[in-house]
Amino acid sequence: HSDASTKKEKTLAMIKPDGLNYTDDFKRIVNDFGFSILRELTMQLDEDDVKLFYAEHSKRSFFPNLVKYMTSGPVFVMVLEKVNAVADWRALIGPTDARKAKITDPHSIRAMCGLDSQRNCVHGSDSLQSATREISFFFREIVSTGKGKNLPKLES
Ligand code: RTP
Ligand code: MG
């Protein structure tokens, strides 16, 4: 059955350039916590990609450094699905500042592979609305037409 309490959600998880060596650990965590991986993709972001993806931060003083960081190597992106996926993935990754994560959330992903408030090795959508936007950022053709790579349509 599929009432509100059992409705599955999708979220966008991204391993940032400094986390790529941890891909196997990420996949193990994703499986252990019951997420299904609906899509995955490795790509090199450019400056315009980062400006679009992190548009909400484009006026922040740290933004030029964020662009440098996010374009420093490829990222690995996954569409994850399960009940309560958005909040559960955010809880698993831990707080933005990886130094804080090592103290307050020592078992979190950012405690495992992050360094500081910028190099925190992983991203998670912060709301259902962000998840829809971010999934369509990487998988636009699939979301809008269902024709991408002959894979089934992802309902948003
Ligand atoms: P994300 O969007 O990547 O999942 O991270 P978040 O929600 O925990 O944090 P957010 O405020 O959305 O910031 C986005 C990313 O920008 C970098 N950042 N650097 N003071 C700084 O140097 C600073 N603050 C944020 C981080 O990479 C952060 O994840
Ligand atoms: Mg964020």
C-alpha cells in the first residue's frame, strides 16, 4: 500500500571531488540504510554548472572557493529512493562543517571523509523541492520526457 506514511521519496546524493576515493564506502552505506540507487552518473562540473547547481549561494563570499572546489575533479551523483530519503540522507551525511561533524556526529559521512566547512566530501538535497530541482539538473531528459537513455520516467 502507499499512504502518506509509506510514500517513497527521491533525493540527490553527490560525492564531491575530494570524496571520490570513498565511492565504495558510500555505496555500502547507501545499501546498509535501505536506499535504492535509481540512477548514477560521474561527471566533471564546470563553473557554469556550479553557478546553477548552487545558485542560492552565488552571492556568498565563499562562492569563488566553492566553484574551485567543485570543479577540481569529477563528482559522482546518485538518485536515491526510500521512505523519508531526503531527511535520512541529510542525517547520514552530518553537519556542513566536517570538523564539527567529527565531534558531534562521529559516525557521519562527513566525519569519515570531510576536512572542514568547505571540503565536506558529500552533498544531500535539503528539501523535497530541492531534490526535484537537483535531480532534474543531472537527469533533465529523463524527468521531462522519459526518453533519456531509454530508461523509464522518474515521476517528480
Ligand atoms: P550541500 O548543499 O553541499 O549538501 O551542503 P550543506 O547544505 O550542508 O551546506 P550549504 O550551506 O548548502 O553550503 C553548500 C556548500 O558550500 C560550501 N561551503 N563553504 N564557509 C565556507 O567556506 C563554506 N560554507 C559552505 C560547502 O562545500 C557546503 O557543503
Ligand atoms: Mg545545501
